[in-house]
Amino acid sequence: MIKNISRISIFIPMILLGAISENSCNFLKEITTLGKCEFRVTTLEDPEIAGVDISQIRSFTDLNFVDMGIISSSFLRGDLPLSFTLNVEVRNPNPAMAALNGLEYLAFIDDVEVARGQLDRRIEIPANGGITTIPLRLNTDLIDILKKDSRQALVNFGLNLADAGNRPTRVSIKVKPTILVGAMEINYPGYFTVTHDFTSGD
């Protein structure tokens, strides 16, 4: 009986060691595959201030009377929400499918951090040059980030985020992907900046 207990006590650490070793191999495989994937920011869509479409607005004075009233009312209530969708493409040059189990992000306008958040869903990128688009809906409050500015200055800060081709000219983003290893979610080691051209997370 004692011999059997001794064998079991030796066998259990071997199982644990094997599981740890397998997870380590899977982690290295997943992180290497992800590290070779390339990210880029493509377009900015549906920008709104206080629910007002500002995609065709260049300055505060371009607002019509109704929209100016909506934005002014929001400002007087003490908030001025800015929201927009930032599309991020991921290209996978690997011979096997790559996957993210989620994504943390930081967003900046003119190098001012305006939003941070997390995308909690699995994202798969097909192998051999496959591309997947990740739409990130970003929400912030202009009053929170620029407390001392006037209403007009706040609105102007939130305008002209993209050029005529909807490419975000003033918006940048940093991301930290999450990968699934077995049943465990593991964050990518650190944020990396996503540019307008395909660059890898290495």
C-alpha cells in the first residue's frame, strides 16, 4: 500500500509538469503566430458628438442651428460625448490560422489619450495572408479630457478626425491582444502601436 502511495505521489507531479510543459509549448506557438501577424488602422466611421453626425463638419461654425442646439444642451448638462468606429485590420502571413481571444486598447487624438477599453470576443484570422477587420467603437467625453476648454474649442477638438478617404489622420491606437492557451487567457506582453501600414506586434 505504501509503495502504491509513493508511486502516486511521484506520478502526480509528473502529470502537472507535463501539463505545464504542454501549455508552455502552446503559449509559445500561439504567441509566435500572433507576433507575426500584422496590424493597421484603415478607416474611421460614424463620428458623432452628442449624437450629432460630424462626418461632414469641419468647424464649429459649420453646424446648423438644430445641431448646434443639441451640442450646446449637452455641454450645459456637463457632458459632451464623442464616439466613432475605428477599423483595425489584421493580416496573418502564417501557414496556420491565428486567433485573438480579446483585445485591450488605448486611443489617442493628437497624442491625447481619449479612450481605453476592451473587446471581449474571439477573433480569427485566416492563414496565408488572410485579413480580418476588427471594428472598435470608441466612446469618450470631451469635457472629461479637456476640462478647461470652451464649448467651441471642445467641439473643434473632436472634428476633422479623418480625411476625405475616412483615414484617421489624428487618431492613433495601441492594442494588447489576449490569446487562449488551453482554458487560460493570457495577455500579450505589453501594448504596441498600430499605424496606417501593416506592422507586426514584434
